[in-house]
Amino acid sequence: MPENGPGTTEDTMSQQGLKQGGFLGSLKDALAAASRDDTHRGATPAAAAEPATQLVKAEAPKPAAAEPAKAEAAAAPAAASPAGAALPSAAEAAREVKAQTSLKPQDKHMEFAAPPTTRVVRGGPPKVEITDSPRTQLVRGKVQVKRGEFEQDPVVGWLVVVGGPGLGSFRPIFEGNNTIGRSSSQRIPLDFGDDAISSEEQAYLRYDSSARSFLFVPNLAKTNIVSINDKRPTGAVELNQMDVITIGRTQLVFVPFCGSEFDWAELSDAKD
């Protein structure tokens, strides 16, 4: 029996393997290009020349556990292709296998079981109604002011405390006759704690709108002494601006609002 050599039994078997189906060489090249396992690199020529049926059976379980998809992708065309069908070349099969195994995670299509939670708001943000007071209106030109009835007795002047208990306080003077005393029932109550002032009607302060004048009248029936600018009146005294009235231990300054320059009677429509 002749020894193995060029043109011997191994060459004959290799030629027979190439004739069977015509795809053994292409399939082997595709597997060698796609697989990263170095097992096939040391294969002998005799193993490479085995029949196709033995090669498929021997190579199927050998791919590494980390790359099962490469072996399945390479073996699937050989198993599924019908006899006589045109097979791709080794280079095309290698490119196809590499393209399938080299996809990046971000290139793969992913489907979510649940819909996205992002909500689209149309029409802009909701409108907020302002419930505060209405906006200030700009008024141009002369403004016509309507006057009605007085809500209280009109103020015609003030008495300001400049000495004694209640320093810095003030009391309004109203039109007509005003009683002065320590009690809160008085029209001008000087209830700051000065016991030297009589409880009721220590004096009277009257504004006459017809004459537009202020009169101070002491109550001579009272024993407490009242003075105006350090003078003790015995009857009615007409008051002028910044006169100082002393009652008990309290000093008050007279500040008029009505007088010769103004009076509420000038606003005739206020009482109509």
C-alpha cells in the first residue's frame, strides 16, 4: 500500500469532499473567519479533508460557550439550504456573521412593555386668575369728585398734648360745642391720667361755622383753674393758632383746620 504523499489517498479524499455538494470549502472558510477559537488553527490537513458530514458533527459542539451565536449563525445556512441551491462565498458569509455579532447594544432595537411616562402638555401652562384688588387706573385731567353725606362729625381742628400725661397725643375738635373733661363720655376726652382735670365739663371749646371762629369758655363752677397763654380767663376767649391751653397739669396746643381760609360750608354739595 503506497505511503501518504502528494496525489495520494488524502488528496483523493479532499477532492471527493469538494465534489460533495460543492460547499465544504466555503463553509470551512466561513467558520474559520467568524470564530475566535484557536482550536481550528492547529488542525491537520487530514482533519480538514474529512467528509462534510463528519466535519459538521465534529465542529458543532466545539465553539466557545461565550460565542454560541457565531456557530449557530454559520451552521444554519448549511442545514437550511436545499440541495443544489447557490451558496454565498466564504468572504460574504464571513461578513454576514461579523455584522450579526458586532452590533452594539445601542444599535439594537428595543421594545418596552410599558408605554413611556412622559406627558405632553398642549396649550402652554394653565392660566392663573388674579383675585386681588383691581389694577390701579391712571386718571388724566381734572377729576370730578362726588361728595355725599358726612360719615362722622367733621373735624375742624386739634388739641395736641405738649406737656403732662399723654405727651405727643392729640384730640380732634368737631364742629359745634365740644365739652372737655377726663371722662371718655366727653367730646374731647383728656383721659391720659391727669387727676387734676375734672371728670366732666372742665371747659368748653366751640367752633362757629358762620363766624369761622373758635371760642374757649372755662367752666367757672369748677374749682380747677384753666389758663390760656398763662392768663386765666373769666369768660369766652377767641382762640388763635398755636395758643397754649393749660388744664390741670396738662398743656395743649390749639391747631385749627377750619377758619377764614377754609370751612366745610364751602363744600355745599357735601350736604345736598
